[in-house]
Amino acid sequence: MSRTGFRTVTALLLLAAGAAAQSDSTGIKLIEQRKFADAERFFDSAVARNGKDAEARYFHAIALMMGKDLDAAEDEVDEAIDLNENAAKYHLLRGQILGQQAMTANVISQGFLAPKIKNAFLRASELDPKNIEARAALFSYYLMAPGIMGGSDEKAMEQADAVERLEPMRGKLMRASYFLRKKDTARAEGEMKGAIAAAPEKGAGHKQLGYLNLNRKRYAEASSNMERYIALEPKNPDAYDSMGDVLAAQEKYDQAIERYLQALAVDRTFSPSVFALAGCYEKKNMKQKAKETYQWFLTLEQNTRRAETAEKKIKEL
């Protein structure tokens, strides 16, 4: 899978999982299961019982953001920050919420939001210099924002260097994304291979190299990369999903379907594979099956661009 939005969700779920290790909270488990509406109700009740519970407000904000109630999410994370200004993850979440607001805002509003986003990520990094997610978010901001809004290639690479000192594989993959954006595929490939060498037991480098090869239509190499990803992370649904993408790109829809179903056998709530599965059924002219699968997808994901596409497809099929 190569989907920026889902990576953001995953990062937040990892934060939730860290807290879940210290708590039996039903609400946190609901976030881990991506049952965001249920989680929102749970934490809304928790906040009503104790408005000074900063952690409850933090997780409430996550649930609201995932449900695309971004204004309410911003209000809630601001309340959490007021209660505990020194929690880096609160500022990180605030930046992510504002970033999502900016994605659908007009140019004037984007200009207003930009410094707030940058400052939130900066504050998170200042409070916890070893917070890789905060530095990665700051890297993305510097890389993607125009210069007038604080974008800077130099500052982006400074964050990649800082991350590499903390986690070599992650830093190298960040640099790879930088070079891809600059259309320097040779240097990007070199960084990906460096990431694999830095953490041979992990699949992320193989995944990124696989998508690079897929985009270059080097299907045999891409397949080999994704098979290695699966071998290293057999319990990760994304590994099978990524292999499915390689097969679907070659119009090998039956084989792609098998891989997406393998992903869903690992995690039945892995919505990217459900969406891709529906697309394969549609390509095979299995209209009823495609429609049912898009309907299944909508039980897992709402208020996203893919959800809008699924709703449109259901009407068309």
C-alpha cells in the first residue's frame, strides 16, 4: 500500500497502542480497531466525567479527527494542551489535525494555517527531540510547503539527518522520499537500498523499493521486493496488499484478489485492501460482487475521498 493518508492513521494508531500497553481502556482499544465513532462516544463520556483528564481529551481528539470532525478535534486537542502543555504527542496531533484542515481549505486559509502547523510540529520536536513521528511530520512540512509558507529543502534534510541518527532505516527512507520528489530516482533507489542494509529484518525498505520498481514498470523486480516484504512481515496485512497492487497493475486481477484476501485474513478491518478488492471485482465485470465490497468498505471508512469514490461506484454499479 502506498497511501499517505493511511500512513498518518497508522502513526496515530501506534501512539494509541503505546498507551494501550499501560491501560485497559475500552476507548483506546476501539481506536486500535479503527472503530472511531464508538471511540468518540466513549471518550466523550470520559471527558464529561472528568474534564481535566488530558489523555481522554487527546484520544477523543484522535477519534474526532478520524471521523473527520476536524473543528471539534482541534478544540479537544487544544484543551489537552491547556491541561498539559509539555506533552509532545499533543502538539504533534494538533499539527496533524490542522494539516488535514489545510487539505480542503482555500488558499487564504491555507496561508493562515501553515505557520500553526509548522509551529505545532516544531513544539513537539522541541519537547521530545527523540520523537521520530514529530520530526517526520516536520520533514514533510518543510518538503511540501512553498517557500513563502516556510518550506525549505535544507531544513527538510536536517530533519531526515536527525531521524537517521535515531533510526537509520527511517532516516534513509525519508531521504529517499526527498529524492523521489526531486525526480532523482537513482539517489532515491540508493537510499532505499541503504535502508534495507540498515535494518535487514524489516520490510519497509523492500516495500518502498517495490513501489519504485512498480512505478518504473519493472514488475519482476517489484514482485521480488514485495515477496521479501511478506517474508519479513507475514503478520502485516500491508505486505500482502502491496503485492496485490503489483499484480493489479499488471491486470492480473485473479492473483491480486488472492493477495488482498490474504491481507484481509490477517486483518479484516484493513480498509485499503477492501477498496482494492472492490476495484478488482469491478475490472472483472463482477458488478454485484464489486458493489457488495464497496458497501463493506463503507462500514470501515467514512468521510474520506475513497469513501466518496465508493459511494459513487455503488450508485453506478
